[in-house]
Amino acid sequence: MAEEMKTESPAAAEEEEEEEYVVEKVVNKRIKHGKTEYLLKWKNYDDTENTWEPEENLDCSELIAEFEEKRKKQEEEKRKSKSSKSKVEEPKKKKQKTCPESEEKTSRGFNRGLHPEKIIGATDSGGQLMFLMKWKDCEEADLVPAKQANVRCPQVVIAFYEERLTWHTPDEDKK
């Protein structure tokens, strides 16, 4: 079942006609700048015309619910198949080579929903301190703002600083 989303183009506004875009289905979901967006397939348009739209601008709650339900079932099936496979393969491999498949490629930092393992390094980006964060069960690392890391994983930040801490005694300073 398709839902309608009405928008006006500048030309259409002059003619006082509304062009109707009908959502055929919800294709994907992401979180960008803390806001949920859905990738929409438009009825009578090619897949190349799919667009990311903020959740608050959408009036297709049934299609979103249908998408979320499908996604939930797929994740449960993956977990079940992984748990049956992991019983056999677990001794062979300690870490995954890539991040979980359910992870969206567009998300970065803490928005990925992964747990921080350790901080690999630090840098200055536009006057802001950033940490290169290594995530548990994932080989990919992300730059995250130090302020976020201080709040969300203070023990990881402390461990990073402690690893790099060097002590100087007055005797060593004289040499």
C-alpha cells in the first residue's frame, strides 16, 4: 500500500497545482546528525530517484512500520543463524573481520551503536580534539569528538591517557 507525500515545486506553486509524490516503499534507514531518516522508493520513479527523507516530514507510518517489522525479523534470523554457526566456528576466530552487517555504512561514531574498545590516537580537527576510536568486534575505527567520549566512555578515555602518561622525577630532570 502506497502513501502520499505532497510537495510543491516553484513552477507548480505559480500554477496553483500540487504535484503528488507517492511513497511506494521504505528501502533503508539511517541516523544522520541525531535524526532518523528513511530512504524512500517513489511510485512510478526509478530506484536512482530514491531519496533520504527525515522521519518528521513523512506521512507514511504504515510503510515505516512494515519496514521496521521486516528489518526486525531479518535481524532475528541473522542472530539465530549466527548463533548456530558460531558454536562450530567460535574456536577458530576471535574477531570479526568487518563490522556487523546490520550496521549502516552511513553512521559514524557512537551512532553506530557499537561499544568502544579503546582509543587508538587523537588529533585536532578544526580546533576540536578528536579521538580515533576502535570498536569491540569491529576492525573499523571512527573519529569521535573527545567531549562525547568523555561522557559516553570515560574509562576508555582514562586508559588512553594512562597509557601515554610519563613520570619525571627531579633526579631525571637534572641529567
